[in-house]
Amino acid sequence: GENVEQHPSTLSVQEGDSAVIKCTYSDSASNYFPWYKQELGKRPQLIIDIRSNVGEKKDQRIAVTLNKTAKHFSLHITETQPEDSAVYFCAASKGGSYIPTFGRGTSLIVHP
Amino acid sequence: DVKVTQSSRYLVKRTGEKVFLECVQDMDHENMFWYRQDPGLGLRLIYFSYDVKMKEKGDIPEGYSVSREKKERFSLILESASTNQTSMYLCAVGDPNTGELFFGEGSRLTVL
């Protein structure tokens, strides 16, 4: 089955800095890569996703890049703000079945 | 507005008790999932269901069973709760067209 590795487990940055979270996956058939954000005490929610026919996708301060050859994808957050503090999960799945395998999560702490 | 409702936010049970966790959706989607969330371990798939009366094992099904008698309702059952099943349980509903998961608020179970 699919295996998703996520690093780092904890990331601490100063407000205004950039943050990068990296994930690798094992199944070359995976073609859908979502990122979920879970604020303290809240449910995970999708913030951005990328499909294998695209190399990069941006949405305001967040972007995701995908390298299919190396089987890794990354989340980039620019100009971090305290409200970006949360746990972020990457996932990988195959389109059609959409049964995601999640990484272990990254706890992002943004210091004011 | 998407709604995934989990019946209990907090439960305390004794070892050996039978536990029911219920999840109800209003999106009319076929795909429903039960995940277990533990610090440092991320979101691990217990069971999922593609349709009524259909179920598939996820990565950690041991000690759990599920029931899907109606499309909108997916229940997780712990036949005989054990202390190592103390955890946060998250139900999710999958959009079959986009792959996005919509999560419930979670049920925090403590087994004494």
C-alpha cells in the first residue's frame, strides 16, 4: 500500500518568515495530493491540493509543488501569520478511489 | 453548507464495554471513512465504506467493526473497548468527484 512520510514533525518560525513542509510518497500510481490544516480543537480542513498533471499550484500565501519523478511534494507558506499556527497533514491517493493515506502531520508554530 | 455530525464529542468508557460511535452526513456521498488520530501518528484509516452495507478494512481495523445500514450513517463499533483504544476518532465523508474529505468534529474516547 501507499506510504507517506512527512517532515518536519514540528516547525517553529517567526511571523513573516516562510515555512516549508515536505512529504514523500511510495506509490507511483498516486495522483492526488491534498493538504489539510487542523487548528487546535478543530476538524481538519482542506487548504490546497494538487493533481499529478500539474507541477505547482498557488493560492494567495500558500503554494504546493509536486515532483512526480522524485515522488515528493511540498507545502510552502509565505509571510506566515500567527493564525497559520496549526497541524498540517499531507496525503496521497489515487483518483477514482480517493482513499487518502496521510502523513504524520507537522505542527507549525508562528511566533508573533 | 456541508455537515458531518458525530454523535458524541467526549466519551468515557470502561475496559470491556461496547462502544458505538455514530457519524451522519447530509451530502449524499457514498464514501465514508473512520480515522483514528493520535499525537505523532497522524490520521490512520480504520475502515471505509463505498456504499450501503459495504465496508473495507483500512490500515488498523483490529478491534473495530463498522456498520452502514443507511447511506447517510456510518457507525464505528468497539466490541470490547481496551485502554489502547483511547484516542480521537474522526469520521470523514469523501467527495467522489474531487477527492476532498469533509471531517466531523471528532469523538474523544477515553477507556479506563
